[in-house]
Amino acid sequence: MQRASGILLHPTALPGPHGIGSLGSHAFHFINFLVEAGQSVWQVLPLGPTGYGNSPYNALSAFAGNPILIDLDKLVILGDLLPEEAEAEAFAEGFVTNRALLFKRDVLKKAGCRFLQHGDPERRASFDKFCRDQADWLEDYALFMALREHFKECSWSIWPDELRHRDPSALETWRKDFAFALDQHRYQQFIFFEQWFALKSYANQRGIRIFGDIPIFVAYDSADVWAHQEFFQLDDNCLPTSVAGVPPDYFSATGQRWGNPLYRWSTLQETGFKWWLERFHYNLNCTDMVRIDHFRGFQACWSIPVKEETAVNGHWEEVPGRELFNKLRCEHPDLPIIAEDLGVITPEVEALRESFGFPGMKILQFAFDSGPDNPYLPHNYGKQCVVYTGTHDNNTTLGWWHSLTKKQRQVVEAYLDRKKPDMPWTLIETAEMSLAQLCILPCQDILALGTSARFNTPGQAKGNWAWRLKPGQLNDWIASRLKRLCIQANRIPENIYQPLL
């Protein structure tokens, strides 16, 4: 990869009239901004449909797209919606609300009804082809979502026995009874991917690569676990026996108990890792490069007995990650994968990452608390890494800076050789000028926003994933400043390079 720079912004955070970001005109405008700012990468978070808490890392499917991201204005143009049906309520700018989510869900059902009853033959033929091509995951997903709505969004673990255990005759009966509801969910996926690939095509034409994200674990309450129970550590009642997390460390005396069901890796390996290979193929088709979240879990996972309330009494379970990546590399010789290797990483994990040539991550906000050997300090980087000022899980850089004590600030100032640095831009400059091949900046940092714009606080159940851009916040001045810095750092793509004036 040529030296490059990009912006981290999830599509839900884009501005727009319907209370939440979409794949519509504001997404295309953002791509134009990236080009004007000398950027060549747009990093997004996982794109799956979200459940309680709206976390993209707790999706209802590892394969489906999030219908909430569908642009309603395009549905009006296609004739699936009447103009008055897509007229937005007076949603407040700046944060996603539950009212906005309910509004979009209701409107999408209206669009689905009109398409399914009156759609023109050519589009219906495209829809039918999409359903056939994606049937391996789409049929289970559509039935799962229809059943979930019928049971008032209760977890599948308390559905009737014949549905929990997927009795074939019961599933067929419910498919017939819910035929129209299943078509509604198929339609929403058809539209999502139609709009997503149009956006990706436009980005690629303008020299922008889409940088996606694969969470290693999936949510228990998901179509994947319900449809493929044999791949997960579940008991006879379809409940998890062990769950994922990380052990106690410097940051937490009790570790972190995430609650995702762990895989039965032996069963997955017996199938030739078919489910995982399909998942990688799907993501590599939807994006140009992907980050693997919790990469260390492909070497060993922290297994916590489900009855434990904390992560203290867990143990490491080895994972055949090397065998999986060998299989994947046979089909994709040049894997465009970045490994999220944050936290306490063992030599075995480093060896796995390095043997496949996956770049790791460097976070500047982690760099200043443990002396000159800190691996996140720029003088310890090689080229084969991606540098961030912070990630979606961090405070904004301005919020981080304001949270530091006077002594901590002095340490940062001494390293950066700046008295009273211009935060966050001083840290942005440090990231751009580093040896790291790719530099990614959270959008909130180039806007110099404080803690109120933080996207996610790990361990906090509410108030996450809701921040949004306001119209006009990304202006020409920011684009010009960022582009000038990228020219100095030699991160401008050759096809749009312009010399300094």
C-alpha cells in the first residue's frame, strides 16, 4: 500500500433529513469531501442490522445489511414510496433517537408493500435473482427477523421448542404463514445492497477505498447462532455454556465479560471453515479492506463459564486461526486485512499476525503513559501498521487531552516538543507524519470536538452510537488544512496530487 490517509465515520453518523445517516446524498458528499481533503480511505464500522443498544458490534446478522441505512429519497425516485411518505418529521440534528429509528422502520414497510404488490417486472426480476443468489444466509435471516417481530423482539432462546430447535416441519409452516413478512425482509436487503454497492462504486471511481470491520464474535440473539447452533458452544436447551471476554488486566481487576457465545472450532474446522470463509468473502466483496476486531481471538479466546458474573474465572482456549487464514489465503492471495491487536498481546499472537503480513494498529492516545518503550509511541513504529489518534471506543482527542492531569500533559508536551499544543491538530500531525503506512483519523478529531461527541464508551449500556454530523460541519477550511498536511506527509494519492503552493 502506498502511504495513505483516511477518515473513520460510520454511515449512521452522516447528516440527513430522516434522523439518522443513510447511504444517500450525504454519503456521496462525504466521499467528495474525502477527495478534496486528500484522503483515500473511508473507514466504517460493521454494517449489520443492530438490536438493543444499536451497537454495530452486536448485530442481528453477520451477513445482512442494516436497513436503517437505506436512503428513502431513492425509494421515492424508484416509486416504492410516495413523496409525502418519505417526508421527515422535525428530528433534532446531532444525535440519533429511537423515534427516528421507528420512523424509518415504518416507512420501509410501506415501501416494501408497494414494491411487492406493484413493482415493475424488471426490478422484480432483479429482486428474485438477488434472493436466489443470497439464499444461503438470506432465508434464515428473513425467517429469524419475521419470528423476532412476531415474538415482540424477545430472544430466540424463549421461542417455542420447535422453533428453538429448528424442527423442519415447524419451520416450513411458519415460512408459509409469514410469507409476506419474509418478502419484506428480503426486499430491505435487496435495497440495502443495491444502494451500498452504488455508493462503493462511486467511492472507488473517485479513488476512495472502503475500509470495513469484521467482529470476531457474533451476538447470541442473531440469525447466525439460531441457524447454525452446531458451530457454537450451546447446551441442550440452546443456551451458551461459555462466553467471550478478556481476562483481568491493568485496566480492569475483573476483566471484561462480553457475553458472546464461543465457537466450536473443532466443528468449524471439520467443515473446512465454510461459514467463516463465506463471512470473509462477504466482507471482502462489500469493502476493499477489512479490520479484524479482537484479532488475538484467532490464536486463543478467553472462555468464561456462563454462570460467572465476571471474567476472572476464565481460561484460554486455543483457536485454529492459522489453519483458517491458510485456507483463506488460498482463495485470496493478497489479503487486505488489518489486525486489531490492541491490549495485552502475546508472542504467539504477534507471530500469527506477522506470518500473514497483517498490519497492526497503533493508537496515539495510548502512547504516553509508560516510558520510551511504549509500542504506541511513533518512534517505535515500523511501516507495516495503521496509526490512529483514537478509535470509535476512545474519547475524542480533545476530550482525552482535557481529561489529562497537568503532569500527564507535560509528558505529552515533552514528547511532541510543543508547549500548549494545538489539540487535536498536533496529534493529527504526529499521526500523519509517522512511518505508519496508513493513517486513520476519527471524524470528530478533524472537527476538534470534545467528549460530548464521543461515539462509544465500552462498558456503558446507554448513550452510545448516537452522535451525528451536522450539515456544513465538514467545510472547505478543514479539507484544505487536512490536504496540506497530507501533502507534507506524502499521503496524497498520485492521481489527485497537487504540489504545495
